[in-house]
Amino acid sequence: MADPVHISDDVFEDEVLGADKPVLVDFWAEWCGPCHMIAPSVKEIANEQESVLKVAKMDIDNNPVTPGRYGIMSIPTLLLFKNGEAVARIVGAMPKDRIMAQILPHLEAEAA
């Protein structure tokens, strides 16, 4: 089982931009209620898509550089990175099926 990995500004480039498969980054904060609402879905996605997707979480309070670089204005925000580029942005709490609907096309293209 692959739980989301917690990353920081210091390791973002290696863990996300340099990853050998797509990476879904969950930008969140401890005080954010909607962030906690989607956390179980993010964890399920990490486990179910382990073979084709890496899932990471970044606490925006402790890591301000990366969220600033990618224009994270509200949380939760999920960014899907593929080959070092952000290819999908999901803002706000939403059900797992809606999250998957936005990232699956990018994963299917990877598997093809």
C-alpha cells in the first residue's frame, strides 16, 4: 500500500519534477477543513493507482515557496505533474470520482 508521501520545498524538484511517473500533489494545511474532507480520497487514489501514479502532500504553511511558484491561491488544490509539467489543476473539495475523472486521461495516456 502506498500512502501519500509528505514533501517539502527542499525536495519538490526531485520528488515531483524529476519523478519517473505522474505525481498528484495535494496542497493542504492542518487548519483547512475541506483539506481533511478530501484526505481519505487522496489516500485511496494513492493506493489504487500506485503502479501508475505517485501521490504527495505539501503543507502550504511550512512550505510557501512551491505553492507560490504554482499560484496556489486556495486549498485544497491538487496539481497533477507529468514529465515535470503541471497538466491538471483541481481546486476545492470534491468527491473521489470527480478527482479521478480529471486525472485518469493523463494516466491512461501514460499507460498507452
